[in-house]
Amino acid sequence: INQTQWAQLALFVVEYSLAKLLESININAASYIGHSIGEYVVATLLGVFDLEDAVKLVIARGQLMQSMPKGAMLSVQADNNEIEPIVKDNHCEIAVINSPKNCVVSGTCQDINKLKSSLDKLDIKYLNLEVSHAYHSRLMIDASKKFIAEFNQIKLNKPKKRFVSNVTGSFITIDDAIDQIGRASCRERV
């Protein structure tokens, strides 16, 4: 389960199954939002992908990401603007901004260890994330390029309900949904 190729598929199966269970007892969402693998679950629940295509995409994504060089990630309790110079000086990058005072940093294991030393000197709190790779970083670019070829083989349909875009943070129109999902799924960093 600690290998990306299995963890992503397991996450998808559990999230999708839970959503279907809730639907079966008449607990239905008015709209949706998902993060990372959750975006694929949302797209499937909304009919953008059929289930078989979604599973194929999730498997391909996990295998491609698993094949990339190992890396590490930290959750850092600081404003991303405050730590960005330190992150860059240590050859890492900000992968995710979770809130005004929390971001996630990705890099090689060696570079993340150097960054931790820099953060310790500045008394900036962080937490090691239990990951095998530096997700949402330049270390995933090769996987992303290969994933685009897989993604382009999938037929996309208009979603059945509204959803919140992870790109803009607001509801997107159904007319823009296919384009938004395609760009979000195939952005430079898987």
C-alpha cells in the first residue's frame, strides 16, 4: 500500500465505493470537489469518465508516478511567500498551498534534508509526509508527459452536476467542464 501504483488505486476504490454507498442510502451531493485522486472520483461520479476508463487512468497514473525517481515532501507551517526563497535555495519547490500558513514542499530526499536543516535554523515548523516520491513537482514531469498520451485516449463527457475547480477554487460551468478537467488532469505536474 506504500507504493504509489497501489495506493492511488486503493484511494480511488475506497472513495468511489463510499460515494456510491452514500448514494444507495439516498445521501446525494448537490455539487462536488475532489483533490488529486479525488478529482478522478468526482469526474467518474459525474459521468465525465466511465468507471472502466477512470480505473485505467488511475492505474496508469500510479504506475507512471511510481516509475519516477524517489523523492520526499514536507508540510511546512509557514506562508509560502515567506519560505519560497529558502525552498528555492535548497533546490526544492512548493508543490501545494493548503492555506495561508501551510504549504507542502517537494524535492529529492537529499534536497529535502538540506531544506529541513535550513528550516530548523529559522525555527520554522514542518512535518515529514509519508510519501515515496516528490509529487506535484518537476520530478514528475516525465510521468506527466507519458500520462497525457493515456489521458488523450479517454472520451470525456459533460458532467451531470456542478463541481468546484481545483484550478480556480470556484464552481465551473458545465460548458467549461470538459476543458477544465482535461487541463487539470494533464497539467505539467501529475
